[in-house]
Amino acid sequence: MAEPALVAVDWGTSRLRAALLDRAGQVLERSAADEGIMHVEAGRWAETLERHVGGWLRQNPAMKVVMAGMIGSRNGWVEAPYASCPADWSEIAAKMTLVRRADGGEVWIAPGLCTRNQDGVPDVMRGEETLIAGTHVGDGVMITLGTHCKWATLKDGRVETFASFMTGEFFAALKDHTILGRLAENPEDNAGFVRGLTAAKRKGGLLHTAFQTRTSVLLGDMPGAQVDPFLSGLLIGSEILGGLELTKPDGTLHLLASGPRGELYRQTLAAHGYKVIMHDPEHALIAGLARLMHLRGMD
């Protein structure tokens, strides 16, 4: 069996995922739980980490832990200061924050990124920068899917800037907390997704078009089974139109996504005429954490 060399942890808002890596970055063991930062009592970070990776560390007390995600936010273990765009991966690695475990071992937390658009309005990401690092893509536009989707512009191995879209969170809010969600029926009819993509192109903006979900059902233009897919298509379509307008890609896009949602984005982007290169998020996260540690000379 290969010798363990590093513990890599993705600690987000809702989930904690850990992997034991060898020196080549290959996964030896895994651990996962619904113990994201919103489900852990403040101050019990070390105890929670111990519960999931303590067995690995007891076998090798000198082994380092490297983490990315919301664990480095203001609501996490320690607030890891953002690196400012434009930034290359060496600069990002240099901004990693050190926390000492009770046994004296080291925990390193990735910094996240901040940027400002041409109007001076700020934007942030935390965790996605590590995913992007793991793809080793140096130029182009990278899209990461999640509750908040990110469109990042890469040039010469640097993250130049990025833009965030609250697509996933808006969908959950519309579906679960508005009158639109009450119109939905099961089983879903996925024909509504294409209708939503088309609706995203209408004049009047998202707030106006979203209300048309209600009127279309009330007046018999759309069945209730198409409501949830329609809202999904409307929001994804709106995000993609906005992302393309901001980033102006040259014909190829990189998409960090997997599963059905990733395929929906791929198909939609392809319909806009773009070649899409897919990257696996799980592989990218582990590779990204290992890359940042390597750039600090600690692999």
C-alpha cells in the first residue's frame, strides 16, 4: 500500500468531505458527512475534524491537513484572507492560512479570491479557486456549478477576474418560498426546461419573466408538470446569457460539473455555439489542494 502523505478536506456550508492522499495525489481512503459549517457548533471545528480524520493522523502525527471551502470564511474555523485578482496559483498558495491542531500538527486553509468589476463592485469565491487550480487550465473561461455559480476568466495561468450567479439559491427560493412553486406538479415534464431557456431571452428582465410562470399555468398555456423545469431553464438561461455577456469567450468553455445538472449546462452552452470541455469536480478539488501544497513546497 502506498504511504499516506496528506489529508485533503473540502469543508463547505452543508458537507464535509475528506480524502487521505499518497505522495502522487492518489486517494487511499475517504470520509464524508453532513457536517458542513452550518451544522457544526462554533468552536468545535477541531473536534469535528478529529472525528473524521483523526485515525489517519494518529498513524502519522506529522501529516499535514489542507482544506478549502467555507471553513475558511468568517463563519468558519478561521477567516482566511482573500487573495486579490488578478492572481496566479503561487500567489494564492502564499496566502494560505495556518492553524495548529491540538497535537501540534498543521492545518492549511486555502484563501479564496476577491475581485472587483469595471464599476468597482466586489465579488468573492471560496473553494472554487481550488477546484479551478486542480484543472490546470491556464487560459479561457471556467464555469463552476454550485449554489452560487462562478464564471472565471483565466489568462497566462492567472485568474484575471470572475462573476458570481446565485442560480441554485434562486431556484430553491422560487421553488420552496414563492407562489410559483405551489403551481408545480409531479411527475415533472422536462419539456418545460426548453421553454424556460426560450423565456430567458424575452425582454423585460428576469423578475418580469418569472411571473409569467404563474400566468402561463393559470391561463392554460403551460401544465403544472412543467413549472419546476421551466424555472430551472429560466434561471440557467439567464445565467448563461449574463455570463457570456461578461466574459465574451472565444468559442471554448471549461465546465466544472458532473451529473444531470452539468449535462444541462453543457447542452445549453453547446446550443449557443460553444465547445464545452468538462472537468470532474471531485478530481479537481483533490488535485487543486495537492497543487497548492506543492507550490508551498510542502508536498
